[in-house]
Amino acid sequence: MTGEHTATSASDELNLKAPLLPIHRTQTIPFTLQSLFTLKNFYVILGPLLSLFICLFVKLDAPTSSRNMLAVIAWVFSWWVTTAVPLPVTSMCPLFLFPLFGISSADTVAHSYMDDVITLVLGSFILALAVERYNVHRRLALTVTSVFCGEPLNPALLLLGLCATSFFVSMWMHNVAAAVMLMPVATGILQRLPPPHEQSEAVNKFSRAVILTVVYATPIGGISTLTGTGVNLILVGMWKSLVPGAKPISFNTWFFFAFPVAILFLICFWCIICLLYLRKGSGRALSSYLSKEHLKRDLQALGPMSFAEKMVLAVFGALISSIVNAVADYIWMTRRITDDIPGWGSLFHGLVGDGSVSVLAAVLLFIIPNRKQEGEKLMDWNECKKLPWNLILLLGAGFALADGVQSSGLADVLSRALDFLEDAPYLAIAPAVSLISSIITEFITSNDATATLIIPLLYHIARTMHVHPLLLMIPGAIASEFAFLLPTSTPSNVVGFATGHIEIKDMLKVGVPLKIAGIAVLSLLMPTLGAFVFGTNDGVQWMPNKHSSWLRN
């Protein structure tokens, strides 16, 4: 008994000492001085060091707040360029840097992170998630591609169909999301072809052309609408922040200019891809693998269009199956037709913005049932976990920096520093701006970060030259989307490169002439069509005062 009692007591004592939850022991990496002296750590301290250097040694003929603002810009941009910390984390830095450096209050800077432009982004991305959830993009791609396929097979027409599909989808959602959604459609076409090592030269070139079409047609399509890419939204938001009294760039104003630009650019791209990658006899070589019947069979495999798909298309703005419904895009386009022809927005005394329409459409997705399960709606919040909060934070940071440059007095300092450009001809500097912007964007992985960096600078250059700021800001912003040369230049390039069907030499071969074509299109259309749409001719002798004819009366 005593032995039993002793054993039981010992067992109970061990059980009492045992942890209630399992303990996972992880090996700790020993600290060494060498681990401190890494390039990554250097990039982390680079921002604060630059900021400290500016505060101590830089003297400006302006209020102290302008010097402090320059220090904040150096800190934030150094972290953006080097990715010392994640991009969205850097984007939150103005929330504490502005109050600490005496630039603005916490409440003031926080307002920059949620305005009409950012609500436009939120609503449009929720719409994009709904499209993705119900595979609407795949049905759209197969429908349009089968129409353009030709009978017998015409490879050039098939590429044109894929161009048009990628272009159209990217008009209404972020170009990276469009590339991710459409790349499976492109690779699905290639799955019908022989393995790469068994392909003839003509088939192999066509395979590369299909992937390159999605990679490049999506950013081109994103140019045409405000919701197509974050760069457009950054431009619109900064224009509103830098010139509060100016007429805002509405959805339809941007569309009337950017859509023709994007269409002409897409035609240039299609010609380039056909000249470089299609040879005589390509149709015969591909006819045994691809045909209209194959595409129709894939479309039939999706089954009839469900109620949920129809509702998403109705809310989104277009019903793809030979019937076009003008809903969301019509609402955006008719909120204000022109300055002289008011749209439905006048019923609300101009209080309704593009973001209001976008969020209203998104809310409807959480109300309309999908008729798949009892009580289930077209969207649920779990799907929204994929929202691009990194882009939203980056937009907010860009708007905050633009506001800070104005309120701190740094804008006046920059303007005086650029006086030497006063006599520079616009026709010479506009192509140069586009070229510089398109080169910078190759080395900064985020096009949005590039736009955030250069747009305020272009605004002050335009002030110095006494030209309308949009004549430089728009080409510079759009050119920041010309990241065509390297796989790492933008996430949509990575999406295509990751398929394994293209190499860096393919991107260089197409990217160089495409970049030249884009700069030429911008240089041609901005001073002509752009001057008409944005009314920039009235601001040739532009000065930042309330009497400028392009300011709102």
C-alpha cells in the first residue's frame, strides 16, 4: 500500500508540473555583430539618418516646417525605394512623422487616408472580387477569344481577341488583379499545344506571344479608366490636394482622354507582338491544336450563366454574352456629362462623388442573394479579406505627402529651385518627362510608388514653366505604368514570367519598342486631345492663383 501510495503521489506531482498547453521550443539564432551589419539593416537606418542630416545641415530660405517636410520625404522615399520595411508599413509612417516633425496634426494627416478617391478604390476592388468569385472573367475571356479566333484559325486575330479581353477586364479592375485572373486563360490555351521541347519555332513563338499579350495588354487597359490602376487614382487625388480650387478630374473626363490613348497604344502593341512573334505559316502550324470548336467546348463546359453571374455583371456594368447593360459604368459616366450638361449628380447638388457610386454598387453585392444557398448573398466579408490594403495605404500616404508639401511651404521652395526651366519648350520637356518616368518605374517595383514620387515634382516644374500642370503630370503619371523591361518591375510582369513560357530577352525585345511607342503616343495626344479634354490651353500662361481660367468658378 505504501509503495502504491508513493508511486501515485510521485505521478500526481509530475502531472501537476506538466504544462497545461504544449510547448513548442524554437531554436534561437545566436546574436553576432556580423548580423547587425547587413544591407537590409543599413536600409532601415538610412531613412532616419537622411532625415537627421537634413534637419541638422540643410538650410532653406523658408519656414522650418518646409525643411522638416523635406526630411520626412527623404525618410519615406528611401524606405519605399529600398523596401527596407514592407511598402504598406512605410505608407503608414506619415501618420506619426507629420505630428512629430510639426507638419500637421494627427487628425489632419489621418483624413488623407480616407477620401472619395480611396472609397472609389475600395468599391471597385470589391466588385473585382465578386467577378473573380463567380468566374465571370473566364466566361468573358472564352467568349471574346472565340469570336476573334477565326475560321480557319488566324493567330493574329486570336492575339487581338486576347488583347481586347485583357484590355477590357483591366479597364474595370486593377491591372495586377486582371493579369492574375486572365493568366490561367492564357495558359489554358497553351495547354492544347505540345510541350515546349517538342514545339516548332512557329508554335513556340506563338506560346510566348500569348503570355506577353496578357502581361502587357492589362496595364494598357488600366490606363483607360480611373479604376484600372492605382496610378490614375494617385494622380486624381494629388491634383485635388495640390490645387484644391481646380476642377476635379472626374471619371468621364479621364475616360474621354485616356481611352483613345489606350486604344492607340494597344494597336501599337498588337502590331509589335505580331511583327516579332508571328511568322508565315503560323496558322497552319497551330490549326491542329487550336480552333474555334475547342474554345466553344470550353465555354460550354462552364454551363449556363447562373443568376449570381448575371447579377454581378448587372452591378458591374456589362453583361457579356452579346448583350451590354450600361449600369455601373453608365452611372459613373453620367454623374456629370460635361461642365455645361449636368448629369444625375446635379440632383444631389454635387455632393455625390465617384466613390459614392462605387461603394453603393459594392454594398448591393452584400444585399442581393446569389440563389445558391439559403440566405447567401453575392458577396460575404470573408471574400473581402483579399482587398489590397497595401494599395489603399500607399494612396493615403501619397495624398498625405502632397498635402504636407503644400501646407509646409516646401512647394514654394521647389518652385524657386526649378526657375531655370522657365524658358524650356514644352514640346521638348514632355517626351523627356515621359522617358524619365518610364525609366524610374523599372527600378521601383511599385508603379504607385513611382507616381507618388514624381507627380508632385512635375506639378512644381509646370508651375516654374508657367504651363498647365496637367500637361506634365498626366504624361508623367501614365508613363510610370510603362514598366515593360524587367520581370521585377511590376507584379503583373512577375505573373507572366512565373509561367515559365517567357524569358527576360522576350520582355526586352517587346518592352523597348513598346515603351518608345507609349512615349510617342503620350507626346502626340497630350498637347492635342488632352488640351481639349482638360482645358489646358487656357492655362498656358498658368499661374497658381484663383483667377486662372481653368479653376472652378
